[in-house]
Amino acid sequence: MAHPKRGAARASGAAAAGAPAGTAAGSGGSPSTAELRAGLPLVTVRDLNVAYDGPAVLDRVDLDLFPGEMVALLGASGSGKSTLMKSLTGFAPVSAGSVRVAGHDVTNLRRGELRELRSDVGQVFQQFNLIPRLSVLTGALGSAGPLNLIGGFSSTHRRRAMELLDRVGIAHKAKEPARSLSGGQQQRVAIARALMQNPRVILADEPVASLDPKLADSVLELLRGIATEDGIPVLVSLHVLPLALAHSDRIVGLRAGEILVSGETSALSAEELAPLYEEVEHDDDDE
């Protein structure tokens, strides 16, 4: 069943590709949304349709990510959040529409070009994907790859990893095994690992789902700081409304594979976002 706000949300998303929109002032000296949008988007999605063997998982999705902003992707389980994330790195089949990420036309890339795309996209997941017995430093070095004949890492990469561990507040744990860290600490290592590849875009798929509220706040503050300070757009999928309202510049809400809500966080309320989590209705004759 179509929702009355969907057309408005799509129009809002399409407008973002043109003249800068939004006038909300940034807090604490941060740039406003209008200032963030003054440049060209690093991610542009238009009329995206993704289907596997059945009905479309994503339908006519539009999305822009601009340098320096953190965008929260909201929606209930099965709404298409993870599929949208996968489509940005070529891991989901694009049935129709266009996807451009950091200058790459994702829908027309060969295997070697896909590797180049994925090197431009840092990814942070709900699962930290650290090997428990290996050191924190080794975990942060994961995306650098072994560079010498005995499978070690170069001194340049080690220095860079230590700098990043210091930045995320975990350098003092560099020699300890990953299993000794708390969940929040492990996620900080995962963020440092993503930064090791000098990404142009960061995708964080439910990065705080397994963390308590205090740790979740600290991890999202870290990601938003990276977006602001480094100019790297961050797309983060979340399932907790207060976290999205507290830590994002914009919110994009998916429901049943379509964009239901899209706008500046400062202009949205929890009440407006609540329909994202309502049960999807189906027409009996809509087969």
C-alpha cells in the first residue's frame, strides 16, 4: 500500500542533487547542512531497484551523500537497509537505476574495477571481525595487507595504524589481544581498520547494535567526528531513533524497500519517524 509521504520524500531526495538545500546551523562550529551540500556528492543513487528472485527489495531509491556529513539510515528489519549498503559496493544486484560512489559507476564495473571501488569505501559492521588471539595493532592493520616476504607489515603501515589507534582512543591497548577488549573498544579498532585504507566514503551497517547506550553514543560521536574533520561522508544504519536524532546530519528512512522519510535531522521528530517501524500493509488484490 502506498504511503502519502513517499512522493514527498522522493522529491526531497532528488532536490538534493541540485542546488544546496537546508539552512540548519551546525552545532559547535560544525558546518551547516547547506554548507556541506555546497560541494558535489560523493555518492549518488537514482531510481535504484534491487531484486533477487522475487519482488523488489529496493524500489526507486534516491540517495546523495555529501562530503563531511553523517547520514542515518533507518528502517525496520527487512526494510532494505543492508541491501542498500551492499548496492553501494557492488554486492547486491542492481535491476534498474544508477549508483555512483567516489567517481565509480557501480552498475558497470568489472571485477578489477570493483576491487578499486571497495578500496575507496571503508566498511564497519555490527560484528567487529577481529581475530581474538591477534593483537589490537594487527587488527587495525587488517586492511593494509602484508607487504613483505614473510607476511609482515611495513613500518610505515605500523606507524599509520598506531596513529589511527591513538585517534580512536585505543593506542594504549595496541599490544593486547583483541579478545581482551570490550565491545566498544573492538568497534573502535574496526573503525581504525577502515581508516587504514584512506577511504573516500564510510559505510557503517548497524555498528552499535550490540553495544550499550553509552558505548553506542561514543562510537557514533567518533564516526561523526571523522565525517566532520576528514570530510568523509558516513552512511550509518541504525535501529534506535534517539541515536539517529542525536548523531546525524540527515536521516533517510526506508519502509518495505522504499524511501518513506528523508530530511535534515533537525527538522524531523520521533513522531514523524515512527511509521518506519509500523507493520507493512498489503492489499489482498495486489499480487
